Amino acid sequence: MKIPIEPALLINNKLVPASDKGTFDLFSPHTGELIAKVPEATPEDVETAVAAAEAAFPSWSSLSPAERGRPLKKMAELVMSEKDELAELDAIAMGRPVSTFFDSFYAATHFNYFSEAAYPQGHTSLNTPGFLNMSLRQPFGVVAIIIPWNAPLVFFSKKVAPAVAAGNCVVLKSSEKAPLTSWKVSQWIEKCGFPPGVINVLSGHGHIAGQALASHMKVRALSFTGSTRTGRAIQIASANSNLKKVVFELGGKGPALIFEDADLEQAAKETENGIMWNSGQTCMANSRIYVQESVKQKFTELFTKLAKARKMGDPTDANTNHGPQADKVQHETVNKYIAIGKEEAGETIDTRGEVNGTSKNKKSLLVHPIIFTDVPETSRIAKEEIFGPVAIINTFATEEEAIKKANDTEFGLYAALYTRDLERAIRVGKKLESGMVGVNCASPTGAWDLPFGGWKGSGTGRESLLDSMDHYLEVKSIYVKVSGIEGIV
Ligand code: NAD
């Protein structure tokens, strides 16, 4: 791979620079090296891409579902055959260890599934005398997709595949922190057989190309995964422009409840992975762990031992399971919260210096796992999303107290609970204000055919193999007056 990489935008199946030739620098979070000069898409590029998508829409949406599925199937093959390069590109861009790269398998499953799933159904009705009525489900036209950096190919595939399978044409903006996998996939779009304009891929910052997409009058629907703060800005831009339909998967501050009858070793292993996976940069991470008082000491010891066994270092090394934070901004933010936590928490367990394989590279933006215990529930570290390898271990005495503490948040994405008492599991699971609840399992455990999404400030939609297509289809009712059928009902 020639470094620095010089990626391009994909507009109308042409790989092009930004209209003003502007670029921004992308640095490796592990070595500090300049790894790419990435095009900064301008509002004019957004105009051109939206126009290309709009022009492609009539013929693309007229194809049969099977014809639209063919290029998706080819894409599924390519993301698998090129998985090592894709893993490497995310590792050098945002520090995600190649050992944790499941994204190609995830993407291939989504491209494959939606290549055969685009048979949306309306319904018919004879319930109005004298009418044969029907509802149709039709694509929106131009759909914008804005994705984050923590698993870019996952978000690319889970949104683009159902959107184009349903007959829409897409303008996707990748994250400025991890644009390389989206750029790589964009090089295969023509080769897979997508006509010009069906999928356009832009890189650049949110306040420029992202804002232009969110405000665009021709964009009729927008699917976004990212922070709650940005979701709010996009909601406002949508309201101030054309009230486009928006679907949001946003941030989290997930609780995990560990009852005294739980398998503590399993709970410690899975919740440690839940918060430390991807260096804590996961929306579903169980960043708040509540342990029943009688087992707090044992649980904390087990958890700490696991955190200390993390293999930190070069994300391109297959032995590493804990890479650096994504960039300097993330690194500074996490360290700022750690400093606040040291003031707020009753106790700080800092694994610095004890974790295996700590990189000698002084430029690496690594952050050691940190565990805070006895944290006031009103403190900033208990309330705000840190997005780093920072776990809070607090206690509860009763089931009621555990539920109250778990729900005392504006987020509601993923909650976990550990107990051997099945009735308690169902009772507590029902009361948790959360889009997803793991019983005797923790994030990232999920199921691809169950709705993924959050309550409260964590989102407004649900995505899955079975749910996602709905976001990309408008519904129309057609009332057909027919003389002579009055007596049928
Ligand atoms: P972010 O909100 O900073 O950025 C996400 C995307 O939005 C990027 O492409 C960015 O360029 C763009 N953007 C920024 N400002 C914009 C604006 N004003 N208008 C339009 N677009 C704009 O989030 P991030 O730092 O990339 O990702 C981390 C966040 O994403 C965390 O809060 C995490 O919890 C959340 N997340 C949620 C899920 C989920 O499924 N619920 C999954 C992954 C990440």
C-alpha cells in the first residue's frame, strides 16, 4: 500500500477529487504517520452527487428486484475476498485491531440478504363498499446516508444495501476519521454493475458535506448513525429544509446489572469485553456496571484481572486486542473524562503499566483500561458518553434500586443483566428503558433478525435484516371506485 493514500470521491461512477481539489490529512492513531490525503467534499460536490442520484432513480427503481439484487451479490463477494485489506485500512485510519474485524462478514451477509429481499408488499382491501383499495410501498428517490467511524463497513452495508435494494439512489458520506473502507468499496461499485449515480460516496467533515446533505431539498430520507449531538443537528436541518424522513441510531451509556446469584466469572468476562472492545468506542458498551453489594469485591477483582490482560499496541498486529483511540480528539476527550473521574470517583483502578504488550510507540494514542468504583450517580462520568475504555462499577442493594439506577439516563440503547433467576430476568428486562436487553449476555451480543436501536436519546428507528427496508419505502394508499362491487363485502 502506497502511503499516503490519495482517495477520491465517487460521483456518477467516476472517481474524482473534491470540486475545489481540497483535502484533509488523516494520521495513523498508532504511529502518527500521515496515511492519507482525503478529499473534502464541498457543498457543490453534494449538489453534483444528489443530481446524479436523482437522474439515476427512474431507471434504477424500474428494474426488477432480482436485477437490482445482482450487483449487491457481487459486492458481497468482493467485501469477503478483500477482507484483509479492508481490515488493514480501518486499522491504520482509526486504530481498530485487525483481530476484531468482523465487518466484512457482516457486510457480505447484508449485501447478500438484501440482494434477494426487495419484494416489499402493500395490502389490498375490500372493506369500503364500492371500492377496491390498495396500498403501495415505493422508494423515496434520493436517500442520504451518514455514517460514523467505529465500524464503517458495518454501517455502509446495513444502510446502503436495503436502501438501493428498495429502489432508492444513495449519497453516502463517510466519517472524516475513517473514510478509507468506504473509499475502497466505492472503487468496486461500477465493477459490480451498479449504474452511474445509484451509489455515490463522499468523504469529508460533518459541518460541510454532512450539513449540506441534511439540509438538501432533494434528499427525501436520511439514515444516520452517530452521536446524539449530531442527530439533533440533523433533525433541526431536516425540519428547517424539507422535513425529510430521518432515521437515527445514536449514542449510549449502557448499564449492566450483576445480581448476586449470577455466574460472576461469565459476567465479568462478558462485561469487560462489552466496555473494552474497540477500546471502548462502541455505542452499545456497558459503561455503567451495577453489582449487588455482596459480590462487588469478587466481581471487581475478576473484572480488573481481565482488563489487565488486554494486549495493547499496534492495531495491524494480529495479537493486539486493544488499539489506540481513533484520533487526537477522541484521545483528548477520553483523557479529559478520566481526569474528571479521578476527582469524582470513590476509587480509581488504573491499569497503566500493568497491561501486556503496551506499545513503546510514544506517538500511539493508546489509553489503558480504567475502572472507577463508587461513582456518584449524578457525576458527569456516570451521565455522559465517554467512548473510551473507562468502566464504572457501582453497587445496588435491591432489584428496585438496580432498575432505578439503570434507567436514570437520557440514553437507552443496550442494557444487560446477569442472574440465574429466570423470573427476575424477565421482570427486570421488561422494566429496563432500553431498545435491547441482554439476559446473561452483554453487548455486542445481538441477533441480525431482531430490531437494533435505542429508546430515549439513543435513536428513533430500528435496523435489522427484517426491519431496515421499511425506512427506505414510502407508503401510498390508492382508492379505486368500482361500480358493481358494492355487494361483495
Ligand atoms: P459523530 O456524530 O461525531 O459523527 C457521525 C457522522 O456524522 C460523521 O460522518 C460526521 O462527519 C457526521 N456529522 C457531524 N456533524 C454533522 C452535521 N452537523 N450534519 C451532518 N453530519 C454531521 O459521531 P462519531 O464520533 O462518528 O461516532 C461516535 C458516536 O456514534 C457515539 O455517540 C456512538 O455511540 C454513536 N454510534 C451509535 C451507534 C448505534 O447504532 N446506535 C453505532 C455506532 C456509533
